[in-house]
Amino acid sequence: MKIGGRVDKISDDGLGVLEAHGRKLHVPFAYPGDVIKARKVRRRFGRKLALDFELIEWSPLRQTPRCPHFGTCGGCLWQGLKYKAQLELKKDIFERVTGIKAEIKGSPRLWGFRNVSNFIVTSKGIGLKEYGNPLGVVDLEECPVFSKRTPEYLRSLTGFLRETGLRPWNLRAKSGEVHYLQVREGKFTGEVMVNLIAHVEPSGEVLEAFKGHFSFADSLYWSLKADKRDDPRGEAGLVAGEPYIRERVEDVAYLIHPNSFFQTNSYALPLLLKAVERFTDGERVLDLYSGVGTFGVWLGKRGFKVGGVEMNPFAVEMANRNAQINGVNAVFKVGKAEGTSIGDYDTVIVDPPRRGLKEAAELLVKSGVEKVVYVSCNPKAFKLDYERHLKKAYRIDGAVLIDMFPHTPHVEAVVELVRKE
């Protein structure tokens, strides 16, 4: 029997949810108010998932999506949802998960805002993964959330593969030579970095072809991938151009390298940085999990004395370079968050990986520091850290959500934690 009915709510991970005949169904690309009839239902991750459905009646929250790949591509679950509704649902999900009411600030741009895209290069096509299908690939024509230049980038890659005869990656067999094309754009500088992730060392002829087809790039890398994991990572080697591109966020310049993590929405990044700044007190700030110094350098530019700790030596090198080019009082060191001596800092900024703080949360509890500013894209991890550890010493004094990821269920939270009396 086909399952159908009206979607009445949204799940914590952004799927429409309906209940019919005593059964609960999760529906990707469906929203509260939609009336749907499922065509294909699969059990995934302990729940029933509608991988294909007929839309019988539109929700008043629904809009016509801009991208022709919507509904198949896994990149934008919410592109069919009006932007105001996206923001309200993000607030609702965050409150449902954490119990915190927070204002939300929308992204200044809804299209062309992503400053990086990782296009998978496969025997089935070049583009992005299908939703719900680990072996499916959407052969992209365009990507309106990334760049107007996406067709140009993809044409250049296709021409390069045709000329060299290099084989795209086969997801099922885990074999092939070219696996990913990563493109980064400095949205405020216009600079472009192209990084090809491949399983072979390039010959001289291949490198010449690579430079010819991507002559527009300010920075051109070939990354050698030694493993068969399906991720865009490899040992980066500069082929041509500059070793870094720059992004400018208001009065701060950041250097970007293929192996750097940098917030993906350059236009909303000032909102995030200013939210962190607003919650920061005192003179001395510790930027824990500092990465390439995104927060620390910004705060240093505003007169704070910043120390940073990050376990990735390359990221620390980049953070100190960013501090140097901006002329700020910030020093970053290699170290583990949970092994850091907090000392006499007034505020600690934490932007942990998706799994959360874990052991470092107890370090903060015992430290005596008055203010913690917790930045998180994973509200469930924040809740665990707070309920299990931070709640012993800190109260929640404020929170703001920044929509760094339009057309997805994800949101960045900045939570102000103040030590209890």
C-alpha cells in the first residue's frame, strides 16, 4: 500500500514528516503543509524514508526552486522552501533540540554565496552526490548556490579529461585516476583557486594540459590522494600561480590554502564574527580550536590580545600568517584543546568539530574563566556538552543564530556562557 498524506512537521535533520495508517514517514524535499504520495519507500537508519514522491498539493511555505537539479542533488534540501520559512524552521529546530530561544540573522545573499565547492568526478558524471544514494551522482549543469562560473569550471575539467585520457573515479569499483575537483572563490577579491584531487602523479604533459585548461585560476594545485576514501583530500602540490588566495571580510584579509578550513559563506561571515565579538568581554581572549585564526584575527583587529590553540600544525602556521598580514596582536600555537592551560584569559572562544568539546568541556569548568563563547553548527553536540559538563559552572546568557547555509536545515549558533555566581 502506498503511503500518503499531509506533512505536518519537520525533523531535526530537515526532512518532512507525516503519519498515516499508524506509520511515520520521513520525506526529503517535502515541507509542512505539503500533501504527498510516496512512490518509493526504503528503510534507512532505522526509519522509513520516501526516496520518491508525488506532490499532490503545495504547502503555502513552498516556492519554485531555482536549481534544475533540486530534488535529486543532496546539496539543498530546502531550496523549495520560502526563505522566511527556512529561518523560522531553523529557529524552531534549534529550540527543540537545545531548549534555547534565539534570534536568527539571515544570509545577506541567497545565491552564489558558497566560496568553495567539491565536485566529485566519476564514471557516472561530474557534480554532487544524490540524496540518499551513496553511489549516485548528479551530473551538474550549474550550481546557483556556489557560482555563476560553475559551467565554466566543469567545461574546463571535461576538456582536460578528454585531452589527457585520465579516468574518472568509479564509486563502486573504487578505481580510477581523478576523484574530485575543488574550486574556491574569494567572493570579495575575485581570486580563484583550483585543486584537482587525483590518485596518480601527473606527467609533464598532463600538467601542461592542466595549466592550459585552467589558465584563469590565480592558484592551481594538484593533490595526490593515496587512499580510496571518498573525500576531497590529498597531499597538495602547487602547479601554478600563488600558493594562497585571499578573501577579505570587511577590514580583515584571510589567506586560503587547499587544506584550510574556512567558513563557506563569505557574505554571512561578518554576521558570525560580529556575534562572537559582541559576546566577548575583557582584554585577553583564548581562541580554542582556532583553525586558521578566523575568530582570533578578527578579534585581534578590534584590539583584543589573542592567544590561539589548534592541534593541526598547518592551520597554526596559516593562523600566524593571517595575524601577520593583518598586523594584529594574536599568537597561535600547536596543542590539544583538552591539554591547554587556560591561565588568566577573560573570554574563551570555542568552535569545536561536529562531535563537540568532549574532554575540553571539563577543562573549561575547572578553569575559572568568566566567559565562554560557544560557536556550533551542531546543536545536539552543544546540548550534550552543556548538559553533561558546562552546566556545572556556566549559565546561558544569550544566543544568536546565523544562517551560513541557506537552502539547508543547518545553522550556525553562537551561545554566550557566563560563569555562575
